[in-house]
Amino acid sequence: MSESSSQFEIYDKDFRKIVAAGSVLAEIASGMEFTEGPVWVEREGRLIFSDIPADEMKAWSPEGLETFRKPSGHANGNTLDRRGRLITCEHGNRRVSRTEGDGKVVTLADSFNGKPLNSPNDVVVKSDGTIWFTDPPYGISPEQIAQPHNYVFRLDGGGLTPVADDFDRPNGLCFSPDEKLLYVADSSDRKHIRMFEVAGDNTLRGGAVLATIDPGVPDGIRVDMRGRLYSTAGDGVWAITPEGVLLGKILLPQTPANCTFGGPDRRTLYITARHSVYAIELTATGAQRP
Ligand code: MG
């Protein structure tokens, strides 16, 4: 494990409640093409992530790095469902898949209104088992676009339902710890993180801009148990209060695309950033489920 010197930009003293003085950013894996979709699999004590252009998913543990799946359908975002099964956005296969206990990969969604999805990008699962994902066209050429909007979708027993249709490039998404709010990044020139209220029937209300990320754009986002957001940006990972105030930045040597909490106590933030994966121990605890 090589280590970089830690580097932070601190805008509010509360940043030190998240990142203790002396915390060190460590590069735990390198040599990939473009890393994305980190998910901590607690029962296996390892991190699974995607290397999108390599058409491969990797598994990292303190013992080392290995191939998890290749080809991967150019997998992008990953998460776990209520039963701990891997849910994957397959950029290239234009579908959301689930990996069963026996390793078989099944399609959960690959079309809407009889037409192919664009290229599912990132995914989260709510505690009621519903699956929420974004469908921008990053993985396809313009002439392949079949959907009239770049939707945010909810998948439940009734199939796919668009829950938002006014994004330019919907990308990373996550729920607040109480699941009353859904945050969705718009990785276009808008650079927005937007905030929706989740109604009892799983429709969305609102959609106000909580934060604007510049330099770069917001991509992967996560929350900790206190509802603070961690958004990837052009210069690192930004820590933002639930009110949208920037507390500080974890600066990275490569531009990050996503992050997730993991480790035995969910206090390690794993960050996928271009050719590498980084980890940093926080004092905050991730709210990511399960
Ligand atoms: Mg993404």
C-alpha cells in the first residue's frame, strides 16, 4: 500500500468532526483504466468496484486485488439490495442486473416503454427493496439514444417508473439516512446536486438545487449517518452539510468519480478515481445500507 500525503481544504471547523487531523489518504489499488461503482461487501470484507473501459469488475481486500467479473457489460455503478445481492448498472449492456447467490447474473431492467434504456449509471436500493437508478447516455453514441429523457427511474414490483425527467445528465444518487430525501447529481454543465422529498408512495417532490460543484461536476454521492453529503468533484471529495454548506474537501491526486463507505465499522471512505482506488479513515460513519 502506497500512501500519499494527506491534503485537505477546510472551510468550516466542523470538517474536523469528519476527518481527524493526521488522517492519511492511501492509494490501495492502481493500474486500472477508469474506476467507478465502489461497493463494500461486508460479509466478504472486500470492496467490489468497476473498471468501465476494461469491461471488468475488481474485488479488493487487504490481501490484494483480483478480477471479480470480466466481461462485465462495462459495469458502472454498484450497490447491494436488502438481501446483500449485488445490483449493477451495466453501461454497455444497457441494463440493471442482479447477481444471484449462485453467481448467475439476471436482468432486472433493460427497457422502458418498449425501448432500450440509455446506459444505466448509478443505483441505490431503498430499505423497502425498491431500486432507484439514473439513465444518462454516457455509455452510448448519440444515435443510440432511444429514451426521450435522461430519466431517474424507480424499479419495483410494478416495473419501471420515471421519478424525474428534467435532468440533463443524472448520475450519482443517494438517500438521506431517514430516506425522506433523495439526492441526485446532474453531471452536466449545471453541476447540480438536487434534493427531492420522497413521498409515502415513493414519488418525488421538490428537486431544489442543494449545491453546485465546481471545479468539475458532481458524480458519485454518499451520505453519512448525520446526513452530511460526500460528493466527488473535479478536485476531490467535497463534504457538505444537509443544508448545502461546504465543510471542506479531501483533495485527490486524480479526479474521483465515486465513493462509498466501508470497512468493519463503515468509517472508511473508499474513493474510485481514474486509474486508482483510494481509502481514508474518517471519524464519520457511513449511512449506506445494508
Ligand atoms: Mg456515475
